[in-house]
Amino acid sequence: MKIGNVEIKGYASLAPMAGVADMPFRILCKNFGAAYTVGEMVSAKGVSMNDKKSQELMRIDKREHPTAIQIFGNEPETMAQAARYALSFEPDIIDINMGCPAPKIIKNRSGSYLMKDPPLAGKIIKAVSESVSIPVTVKFRTGWDASSINCVEFAKIAEANGAAAITIHGRTKEQMYAPPVNIEMITQVKKAVKIPVIGNGDIFTPEEAKQMYEITGCDLVMVGRGSLGRPWLFSQINEFFEGGTYSPDPSPEERMKIMLSHAESICELKGMNLGMCEIRKHALWYTKGLRGSAKLRNEFSTVKTFDELKELSERVITMT
Ligand SMILES: Cc1cc2nc3c(=O)[nH]c(=O)nc-3n(C[C@H](O)[C@H](O)[C@H](O)COP(=O)(O)O)c2cc1C
């Protein structure tokens, strides 16, 4: 499929996830066959105030393409400026976050708050689309709550204001991450617009990815939590779509190897202290379900050095 002129090869994309989908994780998922990745959301206001952390979040490695920088905010001109600034990092696509339900984002009338104000959302999409020459996409939910489901209307507004594709997470803001995903609304959105539609929500297996395609007719699927501690899910999805079967999850030894190499890349990018802080949550995901690992949860969640992590991973292997 194509988003604007950007070719997306493969079957599943990596969802933007603040605190998770940083450059090392995106590269890892790409190496496992993710067709496309979207970075952690970046505050347009932060960018306009020259905030170094916001700027840092926009960094892209050349191995990542095709990839998008995601921005959030509620002022059309500030968003357009942030999109223009983002171009210096050479993304393939700019994605606009209109789906985040986090209280601090909603308080600033950004993220999924914009689903309550479709005219303003339209102005933002238009301003951003007109300010850059690369494709602009929008990610949103089914609506604010069960009594205000407006994703079909919202999708049409996005299309009319220049969006090259949309991603729909099949839940309302009120639902946060609680099941079930509203597949029917994703199907209706797909029928309502001509631009590509990316279906998102609750894909944890290759079979679930296939179902999302088959039921909704979407052009691409997006995987978030299913990839946590399981970046190989992308290669399993690709195998399943191409051959009808897929390899089992990697052995505990292989998983620990992947985790250590992931830890190395995070430490390389962010330094040992921050890197080890960040790998803790990944370590808990990588070891989830492995026999005996429950006993090591406390140690994984406080691990301080790479050598300690290595030693813990060896203990996991001997316990399984
Ligand atoms: C830890 C975490 C961080 C997230 N951060 C973002 C974000 O920065 N931008 C965004 O549009 N969605 C964000 N999301 C939502 C995901 O992109 C995705 O829409 C949601 O998790 C549903 O997909 P899933 O069921 O495959 O996880 C986040 C989700 C999680 C779990």
C-alpha cells in the first residue's frame, strides 16, 4: 500500500507508543519486519518553545524508513510550525495525534479531546498538510464516548482537509484500552473514505491481524501492545500472510539475546543510567510468561547495570 507517495511494504506497522516506541525499539521492530513505524508523540508546543527533549524525540535513524514523526497540540499554526521543524529529521510522513486519552493531554485540549471539536481538528489537519510536502496522516479513536461516536464524520473531515491516510483505534476515549475493539466502526470508516485506512486495536497474534484485514477491509494494520517484549510478532505476521503458518515464539535463550541487544542499543543512544532505567519495563515484558521469571520480577525491575541484566538473563535461561 502507499501513503501518498510513500510505499509501505509488509503487513503490519508499529503503533506510536510514548515511552516505548523510541528509535531502538523502532529499529528492532523494523528488523523483525514491521512495514512502517510511528515515533512517540511530540508536543508541538514543546517544539515551539525549543524544548530539547521534544526535539530529541524526533530523531530518526536512516535504517528506520519508512517512518513517521507524530505531533500533538491544539493550535493550527503551532502544529504547522512543528511539522515544518520535524522535516529537518527527514521523516517520510507526519502523523497527527487525535486519539491520546491521557489526562495531561486532554487538559490541554489535544489528543482525543479534538474529537469533541471536529472543526478545529479540520483546521489543524489543513494547516499541517499545507505546511509540508510529505504526506500527513491522522490517528484517532471511534469517538469521545459511547454516546458521541463520530469517527466516520471525523474521517471524512480528515480526508477533506488533506490527510493522506488515517489510523483508527477502535475504541472511544472513555474506553481507554479496555476491550472490546469496535471492528464495525473501523469497517464503516474504511467504507466512508478513499484514502488508506490503518486498523488498530487488540492485535496480539497473526490471526488477529488477518481478521482485522478481512473484516474491516483496512489497508494496513497497526500493532501496539502486542509487540511489547515480542518484536518478533511482525515476522510471524509476515510469515502467516505469505505462507499461512508461522514460526513459534523464540526460545528463552533467543529472547534473552534479543533483550540484551535491545538494552545495548538503548544504552548506546541514551547512556547507561537512563538506558538501564528504560530497559526495566522491556525486561519485564520480554520475560513475561517464561517459567520461573516471576520470581525475578523484582530484580528485573530494579536492575542497574548491563552486567546485572546479563546475569539475570542467564538465570532465566537456566530456570526454563
Ligand atoms: C504505552 C503506550 C503508549 C502510547 N503512546 C501513544 C502515542 O504516543 N501516540 C498515539 O497516537 N498512541 C499512543 N498509544 C496508543 C497506541 O498507539 C495504540 O493505538 C493502542 O495501544 C491500541 O493498539 P493495541 O491494542 O495494538 O495496543 C500508546 C499506547 C500505549 C500502550
